[in-house]
Amino acid sequence: MIIHMKQVLVQLDDATAAQLEKVAPGSSRKRSEFLRGVIARAVHETLEQRTRAAYERWPDHAPPVQAADWAHEQNAVHPTAKRARARIRRSKAR
């Protein structure tokens, strides 16, 4: 199976390139894997920071839902299997 990947050209300063060479040598095929992991981690962290910032700007003031606040099973839109079987037995008994 061939997976198409987009190529991106990135220019690095000499110091960063030297550090990258120590961590993931260019002669190793693992450099691309290493860089993909670093980029994926950086993208994930950036998105998390944006989400955190959005919640800080517009916090959710609603209190958490408590189980006691839920409707009783008798008022459920979709009955449980136990209630469905009981309803079927009642209809057969008529």
C-alpha cells in the first residue's frame, strides 16, 4: 500500500541543523519519522493551547450535570430492555 505524503521544505539555521544531525542523523531513515512526530506533537500542543485559551475567555459557567438531575427511567424517551419486555408482556396479556 502506498501512502502519499506531502513534502515540506524547511530551512534550518546551522546550530539547529547540527543539533538535529546529532538526534536524528540524515543518513538514518528515521529522521523523517522523528520530524513527523515532532511536528504532530507541536500541532497537538498548539491546538490544546488554543482550546484552553478559548475556555479561559469564555468559561463554561454551567454546573456539572448530577445523576440525581436526570429524568426517571419511566420518563425516558427510549425505554430500557427491561421496560420494553414488560410492555410486551402487558400487551400480550390483554
